[in-house]
Amino acid sequence: MDYVEIGKVPPNSKSVMPSPKNLAERLQKLIGAEFTLTGKPRTDGSNLRKLVTEHLLKEYIPEPAEKYEIVPPKQKGVPLFLREYIDTYIVTTGTSYNLQVWNRNPNSASVQVNLGGKDCLLASDVRFVLGKIGDGGKIESIVIMSPDYIEKSFGRFGKPTIKQQLIISNKKREEIIKNRSLVVDDISLSKNVIDDKCEKICGASSIKDDPERVLPLSYIGRQITNSLIGEKLDINLPTKQKGQQLERLVAYMLGYKKQQEMLEGGYPDIRNQMLEVKVQDSPTIDLGRYSPQFEESIHSDFTTRTIRYLIALTDAMNGSIDGIVLVPGEELGKNFTYVAEKSFKCQRSIPMDFFEKYKGKAVYNP
């Protein structure tokens, strides 16, 4: 039985995957096992990954998914051991270990695998298995960690300089268009910056003004969705200019006066409502410099994860707006997938003495 090939198929659902504590109990049996280092990092890493995969699947194989969708192009950034959703790393010598994760921000909500319905595997769900090889050529310790634990214990993963993009899969797009819209109200935004009375825009306000109190997304959705659906953007314009056309439409529908609106292309587009406006007429949306995948402060009350996003799903052939997405940034990854135009890596240094503390053990988030 080729356990490595079996491991490439995701589980039927999250519920059939063993808990991280269960993984630690099962991997305890590998402590003290002989492991020959070749001196070639890629080969050694591959050998450890194969050892962990075969050991876990010999004991228990979660039920496989029958219909699933791996969203990132060419599976970039997706763990090789999908059945247990594990990334395996080999730790050897030195004063610190540099954990490198390719093509995803490890602690971000970004859909990697759609399992059907609302069940999906996010980047933040990956379990990191780090095996420490001792001087005697034996597995000395195994530490399983969640991305959240790694960041809380050792600091955030470094943000690479990349052109950030978002993919809306065909399946998700069709679902939104069928329902006309996907609207999620602000989740983490402080209530003192939300105008619960849902009053109209002040006539003197400009989209360029700093926000005082912003309108709830549910209210914005009610104001613009019915009016935007069916509107047509000029298909002869470049994507950036179509976005400006959409921005003007949204601004006028919200009550901003036409003569005031001189578009500057800042972030977010409608700063007075902390609302970023995007057009999706192909699977990939360019997010530009900022992305909720990496949390950054934008304003005293807002970060990239509380900035609100309005995405119009348009027909590439006629420019018709067929569906609307209106969500806070933190919800983007939970529904769609972050990707990069080029390969990138996020890194986090972990002191070697951390692994020394767990010699002879397999542990989870110790």
C-alpha cells in the first residue's frame, strides 16, 4: 500500500481527522527511532515526511473525500500530507531553527481545500510536525504546533514582499450569484466606530475624508445591492478603470455628492467608510500592497482585517454585475483563497533549546 499517495487525498471532512493530541500520542512511538541523515536537507526532510506519513496511516486512515477542490493554482502552498493536513519539518543542529512556509501565510484564514458545502481546510488549520534528530542519529523529540501557537510563542511570521491576489473559485462564484450577494457584517470592529442608527451620509462628507463612524455593512448591502445587480461596467476599460467606475457608482448610491468625488486610488478606495472596492471578472483579483492575509494597521481604529471589501462579480462578456460580496477583510480568506503571483516564503525563527526541553517526548502546543 502506497501511504504517500493515500496521504495526498484530503479527508472527507474535518470531523474525521484525529485531534493534534491524538497525533502526538501516535507519534510518540517514533521517539528513539533510527534516522540516517544524508546531509542533504531536501532528502532528509522528504524521508522524515515519508516516515511520519506511513506511520500515521498504518494506524488509522481517515475516510477520503470523494469530491473536493484544491483551490491554489498547482497546489502551491498546500500541505503534501492532506489526509491528516500536516506539514512535516526536520530539525537538526544549530542555535535556532528557521521555519520556512512556502506560498501561504500560515496563520491566515485562507481556503486551501474545499471539501463540500461549508466544510473547508484553511491555511490556519495546518498542523506543523517538527521532528528533532539528535547527534546519535535518532528521533529525539517531535513537537506538533498550530500556526497560532507558533506566532504567540515566537512572534509573527515575516511578511514577504509579494503581489497579493485573491481567488474566487467558480463553485463559490456560482453560489454567490445564485443568492445575488454574500454580506457579512463587521465582526471584530469596535462598536464605537459603527453608526448603528444607519443615518445617511452627511452632505458635506467626501469619500476621501477619514472616517468618524462608518455605516454597518448590512445597511450598505441593503442600500446598494439591488441597484448594483444588473448594472453594466464598460468591458473596454482596463480592470483598474472598471474599478473606478464601480467606485463612483457605489459612492453615489451611498449619498456622496457627485461634484466632490475626485478619485485618488488610495487604500481603501472609499476612505470615509473604510471600504475597498474591487471588480472580479476573472478568477484572480489583484489586492495590491495590502491584504487581510497579513494584518497591518491602516488607521487608529482599522487594520487590513477590519477594512471592509466590496467585490462586484461581473460577466466578462458584457460587463453586467451579477453578484455582490460585501464583507470585512477577515472574512475574505474564510470564503476565498489568497495566492501570490510568484512563489514566496514566510519565515519564523525558533530557538533550538525549545526542542531540547521536550527530549524523549512527542507533544502538542506544549
